[in-house]
Amino acid sequence: MTGPSLDAAGARTASIDRGSRAAPRCGHLYHGDGMELSLLPTVRTPQDLRAIPFEQLPRLAAEIRHAICEQVRVSGGHLAPNLGVVELTIALHYVFDFGHDRLLFDVGHQCYPHKLLTGRLPLLDRLRQRGGMAGFPDPRESAFDLFMVGHAGTAISTAVGMARGDDLAGDGFHSETRPGGRRVVSLIGDASIVNGVAMEGLNNAGTLRRQFLVVLNDNGMSIAQPQGAVAAYFDRLRVSETYRRAKRAAKEAFAHLPGGSLLEDISHRLGEIAKDAVAEDAWFEKFGLLTVGPVDGHDLRSLVEMLIAVRDVDRPIVLHVHTVKGKGFEFAESDACRFHSPGPLRMDGCRVEVASGGRSFTQAFGEAMLDLMATDPRIVTATAAMPDGTGLTQVLAAHPDRAWDVGICESHAMDMMAGLARTGWKPFFAVYSTFLQRAFDQAFQEVALQGLSVRLCLDRAGLVGGDGAVHHGFCDIALLRPLPGSILMAAMDEPSLIAALTFMRDCDTALSAVRYPRDTVSDRFAGIPCPPFVPGVARRLRTHDHPDLAILAYGTPVIDADDAIGLLGGEYAVDLYDARFAKPVDVALLRSLLQRGIPIVTIEDHGREGGFGAAVAEAALDAGLDARHIHRLAMPSDRWIHQASRREQLEEAGLDAASIARTVREVLAGPSRPEPPTGALRRPGLHTGP
């Protein structure tokens, strides 16, 4: 048997041996047992892949799965999404030449097989670590990655843009006029397809008059169970009589569908493979895209033959591929939610445990929401496809009538929360800080402008570790602070998170938000009573009668600042405040400090522009105070911070304890250090308390 071959001009011709329809599938189930990688190390480019005899591709698929499982077992990472697309990725690279053609990923958390087929096996052992393989597509690593992508719904729109750009440059594929041109393929999941941006992309893709392939990876899963009417449509399709009778009815069905003549042509070109595909009168066709499928996403022969058939069609097509999320690892197949992006795994025979790093802010938030909803029947909550990631899984189970997962639809979720607020409920929207950006317009127009009290719970705020730049939450303060009436808070530990949520529960006048990181909660100040949140009032943690300097830290940087004070020893008397609010800022505290000539260092796990430090400086200027002695520590604005551990990222950003201590020394040793008022003493009497 031979696979698709390349002629001198780069066009592919198919010579598939159809003597055996039962192509071997990847039957390997990963159990942590050893497996020799004999094929995968030989694949440095997709050209090497196409040199592998077709009958050995299932073995390659097994090796890819094994390599991914072995690495995620050690480092954590996106497991189930990548295991589900192994055969599909092999087939795509086998049929297309993505050194020339275009491959656009949606979300990007299913890109590990693609990276392993494009020469990045040597980077796998440092997956999601500094200097290793990024967990998402990254053009810095390879020309085969066209966009750095980590947000859903974008692949179709960027693919439309590249298709139009190639056409304008005379590089786009056309079967008759430019057979050597660039083809365009976007790979999107069934959960992402309902995203508003994806819908806009589909609407425009249907206007193209050229080759354009959308591969819909339908695994019946998002990060959690997919939600909404479209998900229900796919469910009905999978179990429909049409699907079960596909082998018998495909040719008859073609004649009755829109675009039937084209489908008949595809059927003729496919031969027997047509019996494995149904082109249904799907809603995609309302957008002007012909639909083919569903086809089995783990049958390499069928995938390759189908891709060859649709590869050169001069009109937009959706190829509907049915896959199993977590394929090849029985634990991930049976619990794809848990193994979507687990931490390191501990395997003991028939048991697998996800390593825990301690109690997380996410867990603390989920339990706090359970308590709040149990005591206040007017509280409602929602998440956008992240019930596990935001800690709401138990909340959805306990309160199915007051808690919703709306799917990957952040803009809709924000507007739905506005509607609930307008009808008298108390909505809490749990969302990653990085995904809040997708709902900013709704926060502006439907919430803040209306004076509605929607409550935003911003998980993954600040630096996020292995997910890297695509997921850092560094814009939320800058986005929300300009909104009139908004109240912005940060939690430094679990008691302060609970106190912030309690304040938000009773805040009925404006949009409010609390931010907290992807990190474990600290018990550093657990022995000190946590006072209630009062707008514009910071919390005193360590103060002196005559301080040399005051640190105002926003959120968990309080803990790093306290560590820095420990590193300074008795060298200086440094006050420490948990700022709590970026809006409104504690102006009374600023006045007290600056009028006494005490320099201030602000610290935040957020971008420098528009963040907490900027709010402090602006508040000081507005109050007629000398803002020259305010020094800001924040995430850098002149470069991106890429994948590494969160601790390494804090060090790179200058936000770790050693960097904070160094800044304190530089400020107090610098020529701009303000003189203390006459008679003031620099030696402290230490005070701690709320």
C-alpha cells in the first residue's frame, strides 16, 4: 500500500489500496507501561510523515499518544483534547502540505500532535516550561504555527483573512487557475463553534468563492459538557437513524441535499469511502458551507480518503469529524473533564490520581459560593464552559435552577447576567480574567451603563504559569476601572476572598469585581481577624510609628511583599498594607503617608498601564499630593512573559520577594528619597492588625 504522493509541482495524487477496508486502528491503551518510540523520532517534518508506509500510521498514532501521556504524567498539561485528535492531525498533515498550505487552530489546546509532527519532539520533555514546548500554538517555535492562540472561536475568522490575503497576493489555491496555490484549513471543536466570533467567521466564510475547509472536531465535549441548542443538535445527529444507516443511505441522501451535484461528484471520486459519510442538510449550509460527515475521526484510512476528496473543492466545506476526547487513555476517555488539563499524574495499577498542590483559590471560591447561595436565595451564578476551572461544578449540581454553564459564550453570559440583575437577582459571573476581555463591551453597555450590579469573579488573574502569555490575566483592572461606579477588589487569601464575596453580595449599586490567581491560598495571616471590605479602605498588616517606606500590595503580592520584608530583616522599617481596592483607592492612607514624607511602593500582578499602581498615582495627583515618591511594581509592558512556572514568571516580572526587597533598598538609597518631617524617627515600633 502506498499513501498520497507528491508530484514535481507539489500537488498530491491518491493511490490508496482499497483491498482491505478494515484499516488497523490505534488499539493501544496507555497504562504507564514502557513503549519504544521507533517511528515518532524519525518524523522531523510532515514530509517524513508522508514517507511512512500507510499501514504503520496506527503505530505512529500509538507512539504519539504514549509520548503525550508520559510527559503530561510528569508535568501536567492538556491531555484529553490532544489524545482525541491524534489520527485527525496525522491525516491532515498526510494530505496537506502545511509548510505551504495554511492550518489554523481554534483554542489551540489540541496542538500537541501537530507539534510532534512538525519537529518539536525534543521540546516535549519541557512541556509548558521555560525554554520548552508551549502548550498552545506559538510562531516563535515553528513556522507551522501561524498564530499564538488560546482563546476560542477565532480559527475560522483568521482562516478567512488568510484565504482572502492569499487570493489578493495571487497565492490562493484554485483547482483550475492556481493548482499550486495555498489551501486553507481551520480546525475547530464543537464547543467552540457556538462562540460568537466563530458564528461571525462562518457568516463570512460562506461568501468565499474558493477552497476553504473547516474541520469540525466533534467529540461531544468542551472543557466540560457542551451546552446549548447546537450541542443538542450534534447529540441528535450522532445517535440519529441517518447516522446509523450511513453506509446504506449515503448515495441516496446526496441527491436530495443542497449542492447535490457537487456531492455526487465527491461521491464518484471517493468510491467506497462515500458509504462512510453522510452530507446532512445541516445548519452550516445556511451559512453557505457545504457539509460532509460525520466521519470517524479515528479511522485513518477514511480520514485520509475523505480529506483527499474535499481537498481541492473550490468552495467552502465543513468536514464533520466525530472523535473521542481522551482517546487511548481509558481514564481520560471515561472522565474527559477531569483529564482535560490535569496536573502531574500518579499511576498505581488501575488507579490514577491528579497531583494536588494544596488548596487553591478556585476551590475556596467554589465552596464560598455554595455557602452564599445556601443562605441567599436571590444569588444566581454562571460560567462560560469552565465549571471545573472556576470552581462551580458542585454549585451547578446543588443549584441547577440558579446556576448555569452557558458554553464558550462569555459575551452572552455577561448580557444574561445583566438581564438577571435587571429582574432583581444577584448575579455572580465566574470567568477567567483573560476571558473577561471577550465580554468587555457587554460589561460596558449592558451592565455599567445601566447601573446594574453584576458581580465578576475573576479567576486566573495575573501570571498563570504553564499556559503562558495567551492566558495571563493582566488587563482586567485597566478594562474595568474606567467604567463609572465600578468597584474593583483583589483577594490576598481565602478569608479576604470570602469577605470580598460577602461585600459583593450586598453591593446592589454597581458592577463589582474580585480578582484572584491560579495559585494556592496562603495561611500567612490566618491568625489575624479579617475585617469586612469597606470601599476605599486598605487593610493594615504591618505598620510602624515612623516607617521608612510603605508597601501597598494588591491581592496575593501581599504575601510576596511580606516575604520581602523578611529578607530585609531589620534594615528598614517597612509598613505593609493589603490595598484591597483598585477602585476606589484609599486616598486617606495616601495622604497620611505622602504628607509625612514616606515613599510608597505599589505591587500588583497586573499590567503597569491602567492598573492598581496607576490608580494610586492618579488618586494622589487628584488629591494634590506629591506622586513622585510613588514607585510601581507590575507586569512589564514592553515584553511578553511566556510559559514557565508561576514562581519563575513572578521573578521574571520583578514581583518575587527578592526583587521587591531590592526595589525597597533602591528607593530608600536613591537621591529622590524624601526627607522625613523634622523630629521624626526612623526606628520602628511594630504594629500588626486588621
